[in-house]
Amino acid sequence: MNLEMVNSSEAMGSQVALLHRISSIVSSDLELETMLQNLVDMIMQVTNSDACLVYLADHDAGQVVLRASQLPHSAEIGNIKIKMGEGVTGWVAVHKSVVALASHASSDTRFKAFQGLPEDTYEAFLSVPLVSGGDLTGVINVHHREPHPHTPDEVALVTFIGEQMGGALAKSRLVEKSQSAVKRMETLAAVAHTIAAESFLDRILQAISEMLAETLDSQVCSIMLVDEEKKELVISAARCSSPDYLHRMPLKIEDSLIGKVVREGRPLIIPNVLAEKQYRYPELARKTGLASLLSVPMHSREKVIGTINIYTRDQRFFSEDEIGFVKVVAGQAAIAIENARLMSETLEMKRTLETRKLVERAKGILQAKHSLTEEEAYLRLRNESRRLRRPMRDLAEAVIMADDLHRKEGEKPVVRKDPAGDVM
């Protein structure tokens, strides 16, 4: 066997081993982070490169987000976000095409540098899309410190890995999305059960805020109710790590950010509350580490009665599924609030009717006892109520109780004794 045949055989064996490795990763149930790290390690090995970064697509936000690297970019992972079409990476994401720059990569007109990424100073740059079924799932960037001409075989190999891993990532995201959907459905069922089981509104709203925070990985979740008389939003329930949040002053509906949700009656998404001039508590948000806000109105009888507010530490572009989920919970919360108010109004009407009956009975007793007119009896009750600073209901009950005692004492049988001492 000659040397050429030996080298060819070794190369084929290496390719077969690589295909087996790709297949094992694609067909595995690895967590997303582990899968991405395996992808980075594999590409570093097959390209003999100095750096590899993986960005995943966030189509709702129209951007790609850095999710993995061969370096411990702990501060940058999840925080470096590139808009579709921005820089070489964004261009690859939009066009789903490979870009190979053998040297002076930073001189390319599409190039955009990011602080904290030393890879941006490297000479050679290969950017390949991760695609599944024609849909973009992410972008792989491969860097070399020195000039490096990318061979067709190298580009084809990284492209093949990108296609295979794109499918695996799509599968992973589908599983994650399904799990999120199941979790949201479980939360909705739990909210419905809480509303049915609990009779106290404050407990219901507190339970809802806690379940929402848990489901959406929110650091702060608050429920604010409208005070129509003062035209303000007041915190009624909240799940948060900072007690300072609970002591926030009410928000004026007319000029506050969340008040806009009440005025317009539709959800509001703020990617970064610190960048919004209308946000009333920037110091508290900075101290608590809050970034994004989703605020959804609670409707009752075609009127907004409050808002549900979801805050996250990371900048998040909430998906339509997440917004729809919070809308459903907001509807359930609004029903609970309306039912509680109707119950309160019913009880108040019942108490008012009972008070009226007691006052009428007390007036009758005073009229009979002191020969008063109906108006005079009422004025006596009212004046005494003011003098003692006690409700008329209390005085009416006292008059009735005294009359009942007097009647009972008057009805006691007379006990007589005969001269011999025997009871008659």
C-alpha cells in the first residue's frame, strides 16, 4: 500500500469519525448549552481555528444573540445582540450565505466590532449560517489570528456541520417551546383553581403574581389596580426580591409609563426601562437589576381596571405566545377582581338593608317609649350617634337590646310565699 493510499484512508477514517460525532450530537437529548459547547469544540478541532462563537436567532426581536464561545465570555453571553443585517454576522443571518474573509476581516465594509470580544481583532473570519428546513436558527463565526485562506473543503465542512446542528437546535427549541407551553397551561389551570378555591382577593392576586413570576422567569411581577377617584395605579400584589418595590408610591395614570397601558388598553413592551424617560423608578430598577418590562391591561366591562407587570433581569423581547399567555391570566384576574367587587357590593347592600331595618325598629321603640314623632326619634338617634361618634347601627342595636331586656324582666313570674313559708 503506497503513502498516498494510506493518507487517503486516514482522511476518510477521520471524516467518518467526524460524521459519527455529528450524528451522536444531533440525535442526543443534550441540553442546549452542552450542545452548543460541543459544536464549538468540534469546529475548533476541524478548522484548527483560534476562536469560535455561536449566535442563535431571536426572530421575535429581529436579532441574533451570542450564546456560546470557546472563551469564558460570561459577561457577554446573552448580552451581545446583533440586529438582522447588522455587521457580517447580521448579513449572514439575513442572506443565509457564507462569508469567508482570509485577512483584514475588520476592513470589510460589513464588519462591526464589539467591546469585550478579542476575536474581533483577528485577521481571518469565516461566518456560516445555521439553517433548518430553510429557516435560520443561528450563525457560526470562526476566527484565525493570522491570515488564513479558507479552502472549499473547510467551508463545506463547516457548512455541513451548520446544517446538521441547525436541525438539532431547531429540535431542541421545539422541545423547549413545548415544555414552556405545558408549563403555561399548568399555570393557567393553577390560576383557575386558586380563583375557585380562595375567597380573599388579596390571596388570589398574590398567588397569581407568584405563579406568573415562576412561569416567565421574572424577577418582579406586580399587579396594580386602578384607583378611579385619585386616577392612580396602586400595587395590590407583587412577587419580588426587593422590599423597596412594594413601598413604591402610586403611579399617576396620566403621565406614567404603565399608565399608558391603562389609557390605551393594550400591552406595552419595554426592552430596557432605564432607557425610558417616563419610567418613574430608574434607581430602583438599577438597584434591583431590572431591564425589560411587559405590562398587560386587565379589562372588565370594557374598562381597564389594572395591569399585570412582568420585569426581567435580561433584556427580553417577549414572544407572542408569552404575551397571549399573560393576557389570558389578566382576563382571569379581572374576573376574580370583578367577582370580589360584586360580592363586596352585595354584602354592603345587605348590610345597608339590615341597618335600615334596625334603625326603623329603634325609632319605633323610642316613639312608643318617649311619645316622639318618627322624625324626632330619628333625630335623637342621629344626634346621639354624632355625640358618641358611633355608627347609628350600633346605637339602634343598643336601643333594641335594652328594650328586649326590659321586656324580659317585665315578663318574669311573681314569686309569692304563704305565711307558712311555702312557695305559692
